[in-house]
Amino acid sequence: MPTVRGTGDLPRISDGDLRQSGPTALRMLVGAYLRQLRESREITREAAGYVIRSSHSKISRLECGRTSFKLRDVADLLTLYGVDEAERQTVLIMAKQANAPGWWQDYRDVLPDWFEAYLGLEQDAAIIRTYGVQFVPGLLQTEDYARAVIADGYENASAEQIERRVAVRMRRQQILMSPTSRKLWVVMDEAALRRQVGGSTTMRAQLEHLLEMAVLRHVTLQVLPFSSGSRVGGVGPITLLRFAQAELDDVVYLEQLASAQYLSKESDVRPYRHLLNQLGVHAQSAAESRTTLRQIISTL
């Protein structure tokens, strides 16, 4: 992915790793680059918004990577910021690629708008850290387990809608297929392993799948046992996404019943990063966790 770099008067970008980036990361990088350009020229959001026939809030959304780009708007902003032609063409290529639709667009009929943003972030993250409380995290669910969870959560959904949601969950898991440079680090509450979902056969297959995934080099699985007490936890599921590009901030994803929160300010992210670190300390080691999984399987 192109990298934003300070070079004195104006930041610059290079396109050395452009081909390695997905649309979401590209959109965030272009947004960060445009923000650095604007700030280096001491131009207000209001003034930039006027140039693209819009508002300061539109500039804010563009700079945070929260909306797609109109190439005309990007071109006008680059003119305003005095970017040279070579740099201009690189940025416009980035912006065009950032508008490419993700695979999940084919499933928009069963996806809430607030979840689409997460799918893009997950697709482009280099490290995914998550804490599972009630259920096995989606990236590690078997198809039958996922079907049971989704069917319980969408009681009024048709069989076709349930299967399409299951297909989305299975498609997400392709990011973990080898070879991959991604890392998945999961801390799972023991309750999620003992809560029977879809019957004993489904649960046994799910726990055996976790054992298989837990031995992969790019997957770390830890169990937070009941014996850990209440020293850590007391919160719902948490996911923290980190990107390979140093210019991109970590993002914390907090899913709620009918919406989600996305936190990217360092002051907001820091407490959740600390909590995940603490969970990792108090949870069983990876080897101990595999032993716990085997013990639970033996009871099914």
C-alpha cells in the first residue's frame, strides 16, 4: 500500500505496496494523506469543503476513510493543496482502487449497514485480537455452529436468509487460510466453550475444529477459565484490528444488539488494548487451553 511520509513542506506517498492493500485500508490511507496535506497548508475543513461543493463534515468523513471517494473531489482537493502531477496520479489511482466493491456487496440483503464497515476492516487487518464471551468468535466457527447461532439470533429469518448469513461467515474465514501473514489472537471465556449450541454433535465438532485451528502458527487461542474469577472481564465481546501500515490507527469494534461502535482515537483504544493484554495474562496459556478443550470434548 502507498505509504504516507513527511517530507518537509508536503507529505509524500510511494506506491511500493499498493498491490497488497484492500479497499478499506486504501480508503483510510488516502484519507490520512489528504488530512496531512490540508493541515500542512493550514487550510480549514470548511475551506476544503467549499472547494468540493460540500461541508466540513464531508471532509471529516473523507479524511477518516468513512466514505467512498468521488474522483473529481479528490482531484479538486489535490489542486487546492498544490500536489505535483506524479503524486497526483498516484493518489487518484489509490482513490479509484479504494472505491472497489468488497466481496460482501453481494450479500447486502442480509447485512446491516453498520457491519459492512467491519468486514472491510477485518479483510485488511494484519492482526486481529478478539475476546469471545458467549459464543465462539465468527472466524473460528464451524458451519453447523454458525447456522445454529444465526438461526437463534434471527428467529424470523427465512431459511434462505439464514443460509446467506452462514455463507458470509464462512467467506470471512478465508482470510485465515494458509499461506497468510495475518495473525489471529483469541481469548475465549470458558462459558463460550461449555454453552451448548446446536446440540452435542455440533458442539463436539466445533471444539475439535478449535483444536485444529489452535495449532496453526498464525492462530493463538487462549481460554479464560472460570477460576480466573472477576479480576478481568465484565464486558461484552471486543475486537481490536491492527494494520500493517504504521500510518493507520488501531480500530476497536464493539458490536451491540442493533448497531456497533468503531473506536480509532488512541485515547479511546488504549483502555481496550490494555484489557485485551490483561485477558491474555490471566487466561490459560495456549498449551493449557488445548488441554481444556480436550477435557471438555471428553464430556460430550
